Amino acid sequence: MPVIWSVPAIVLRIVDGDTAHLLLDLGWHISYEARCRIIGINSPEIATAAGLEAKAFAETLLPIGGAVTFASHSLDKYGRPLGAITDADGEDFGAHMLSAGHAVALKD
């Protein structure tokens, strides 16, 4: 799937294991706050013990205030930006969630 745009962002909070609230830097001194859904993964619902564990693990990978890059692919069915998050070292957040067992892979 082609990347529509890639922007620097700051982590504002982790919503759950597959959604992060980011401050997206759109350029020209324009920022946009959005709940961003991670493409290709699904984590347990937050109301479950596994969901709380997934969120806690995600918070270790994406600390609040941390600089990341968000590569958007599209909007999801709820209008949220859908894409990949990479940290300052280029590590893919979704891949880490999958390898740690806190998410399962989804078909695009």
C-alpha cells in the first residue's frame, strides 16, 4: 500500500495497543492532534487484562513526549489516520507489538 504522507509527530498518549494520540507536524507551523490507528495490527480490547498489558507495553515503546514518525496510508472506517509509527531509531512500533505477542496481524 503506498504511503500518502509521512510526518514527524510527538506522542501525546497511548489509547490502547493499536492506537496512539499524536501531535502531527504538518509543516508550515501547522500541527494536528489525532488518534492514529496502527496499520496491520489488532491488539486486545482495553477492557480486558490482555488489553491493559498491551497498552502498558505500548507505553514503554512510545513514551509520552517522544518523537516519532507517522507514515499515513489512509483513513480508517472511523476517520482516524491509519498508518505506521517508527521511533527515532527507525524501529516499527507495530512490528514490536506483534513480536511481543501484544497484537495479531491484520490483512490490509
